[in-house]
Amino acid sequence: MKKVYLETFGCQMNVSDSERVATSLAKNGFEITPVETEADVVLINTCSVREKAEQKLYTRVGEIRNSFEKKPLVGVLGCVAQLEGETLFDKIEGIDAIVGTKAVGRISHIIDRVLDGEDGIVDLGEREKEYDWTVSDPQRHSPFVAFVPIIEGCNKFCTYCIVPFSRGREVSLPASEIIRSILEMRRSGIKEVHLIGQNVNSYRPTTDSGLEGFHGKTPFSRLLRAVAATGVERVKFNTSFPRDFRSDIVDAINEHENLCNWVHLPVQSGSDRILRSMKRGHTVESYRRKIDYIRASPRDISITTDIIVGFPGETDADFDETMRLAEYAGYDQAYIFKYSPRPGTPAFDMADDVAPEVKTRRFRELETVQRRTQNRRLERYIGRVLDVLVERPATRHSEQVSGHSPCHKVVNFAGPREMIGQIVKVRISEIRSNSLFGTLDRTA
Ligand code: SAH
Ligand code: SF4
Ligand code: F3S
């Protein structure tokens, strides 16, 4: 049996694609190995969103070629593969196949061809429409948490972003299929599903969904309600696109306890001038109103975000507005990025005029403010009891286990490994950098 090692960079769409690749390979007689040096084939699922992410591919291929005793065949998957196509053969030595984001469904056939000695395989073709999770033993990143893609691609074309080019146009998957697979997952022991997509709330299926009323104004909130009705214990969803984020999504969360109290709503900037130049489609004011509505929910919804610093033309004044908006929103977590010009995007033609040291300074300032906010947000959990889905042994302490709350906080506590897969009550006693710590609460 040939062994395949699969390495994944990038967002949850890539994680989800890798799961499908692993499932398809396992079904077709390959063994997925966790030991990279034993592999006959190494597949690297790549990300192109920032230059650093793309650079990882180059570093990894170099390492595999130079330090592995057994020289595996190397396949490049994902966003870099889709964008670069066969030019990658010239850019990096030692690649045997290039498989774009649209071709992952054909992976085992491609690997067969590579193993038969065929050279220079490039497949960037059409993405197959069907998601087939009906196989008896799907390979997942967790036995209890499942990623369910509901919409693929992106039509938004934010001026800095490569994703619309690497993932193509938005395609929503049929609601009936989504519901069917979630019911199946629930039967097989999945406790938490994450509805995923670049912009889940732009969900708009074109074909008959099998459910009434899906052509209304905001099909996503209806999908949320339908998923809640499957009875799966927890439903999370990300990412939400601010322009398409309407109050009915919050209303659905308010009404269904299994819809988790967490919204990821990337703001990118707090300056209207920069937001316009980014073509985000929201203003500071419209975004604030959405934050206000979320904060007014009795569910105590946590809000996380993405922010870019140093976008072309960003002045100190623009950056100050970002700081102010971050403070106003009081994010539970913010992923901060320095602007990275991506060839082929509209912003690539704008002057990347914020000096690297200024980007670094703004990054640090925002990070400092955000850390303070985050601590404040975490502190309010002290003394509270949270429902924790226990997912794995804690990384640093063998007697501890780790999981997530519905509001998507990492929670660690002392407990036996037998608890993995259960939802238990944990009383929070401490905050630790990015996570919460507590003790099992047997009284609740
Ligand atoms: N679909 C999501 C996020 C996609 S990419 C959304 O619309 O928000 C994840 C994050 O990477 C983005 O939110 C953005 O903050 C960041 N990002 C994307 N392109 C970038 C670039 N060229 N430079 C720096 N950060 C970038
Ligand atoms: Fe990129 Fe914007 Fe699409 Fe998000 S919405 S993936 S940032 S183009
Ligand atoms: Fe990266 Fe592609 Fe996701 S560029 S962020 S892996 S869609």
C-alpha cells in the first residue's frame, strides 16, 4: 500500500479540501500516514493569501528534497497550484504534479498516474459539483467536529485579495444536501458542525434546495434554522461578510440554542476611505450598527475579526480610526495582518507606500490594544460555567484536556482522556494568554 503524507496550509476551505482528498485516497487503496519521512507521496495543500503563506511552499519542497532520506513524489495542491499552474514546474524543482483547487476531487486518479511514472501532470479543471460525504469512513481533522462547506469561491473582489482568483466564483451547495449530510454526521457521532465558506452569509443556492422559501432575501438565516432543526448539538459558521450580515442571522441565534454564540466578522479597516479603496462594501457606521445588534443579543455573542494594517494609502489618521473601531467593537479576538501585495489583484497596482517599519509599528500598537480588550473579554468568564466539547489532550500538560466553548474559546482543564468527545461543564477560574482554564463542574 502506498503511503501519502498530506500537509495543509491556509484557511478552513483548504482543511476541508484536504479531508476530502484524504477520504478519497483512503477509499482508493492509499494509506494516509502521519509520518512524513515514510511517505511515498507528499501532498502540500497551499495558500496564497499573503506572500509569507506562499513562501511556505518553497521552503517545504526544499526541505523534502534535501533532508528526506526516502525521496517521495511531491504534489502541490490548493490555491498556489490553481494560480500558478504549470509555471510552478519552472519555479520549483522537484514537483511531480500540480492540482488546482478545482481538481481535488480527481486526486487519487492523479496520484495513480504520477506513480505510473507520468511526468508534468497539471489539473486545474472543473470542480465536480457533488460533495460526497456518504462514504463510510470519512477522514476528518476531528472525530467530533466537522467542517461543512456550504458556499465555495468568492465574488467580492476586495482589491487586496487573491481568493476570488484562486477559488473562482461563488457556488452555493444545495440546502437539501447540506441537511442530509449533517443528519448523517450527527448519527455518526459528530457533536459540532462548522458551516464554512469564504462568505457563508452570501449563501444563495440557485437550484431547488428541497426546502421552502429559500429564494427570500437572506437564505443563510433560513439555512441556519434548518441546520438547527437537525438537532446536531452545536452549529458554528464562518466567515461572515459584513455587507451581507443582516439582523435575521442574530435573530436565528437568539432563537436556537444549538446555533453557537460566535460571529467572525472581518472588518479589515476602521477608515471609510480605506474601506472604499478596499471595495469592502461596508462603512464604519454600517459595521458599528451590526456590532450593536450583535451585542444586544441575550446570547452574549462573541465577535472576532480580521484587520489589515498598512493598506496602500493608509495614513496615521486612518490607522487611528481602525484603533478606535477595534476598541468600540471590543473583539474577543482579532487576526491582524500586514498588507501583502498579491500579483493579479487590483491593489497590486497601487503603490505599496506604507513603509515596512510603519506596518510593523501599527501592527504592534493594534496588537497591544487588542490584547488588553481580549483579556477584558476573557476575564468576564471567570466564575462562569461553560459547556466544553472536549476535543483533545492538552498540548503541554498530560493530565489536562482541551476543547472549545460555544463562544469558541479554547478551554483547558484537568480531566481524563475518556472525556474526549463529550460536552462537559467547566467552571472557569483563570485566563491564560489566548485561552481559559477551569475545573470540571460536577454540580451543574
Ligand atoms: N473571506 C474572508 C477572509 C478571507 S482571507 C473575508 O472576506 O473576510 C483571510 C484574511 O486574510 C482576510 O480577512 C484579510 O484580513 C487577510 N488578507 C487577505 N488578503 C490579504 C493581503 N493581500 N494582505 C494581508 N492580509 C490579507
Ligand atoms: Fe477575499 Fe474579500 Fe472574498 Fe473575503 S470577501 S475572500 S477578503 S475577496
Ligand atoms: Fe489561502 Fe486559498 Fe484559503 S489563498 S486563505 S487557502 S482560499
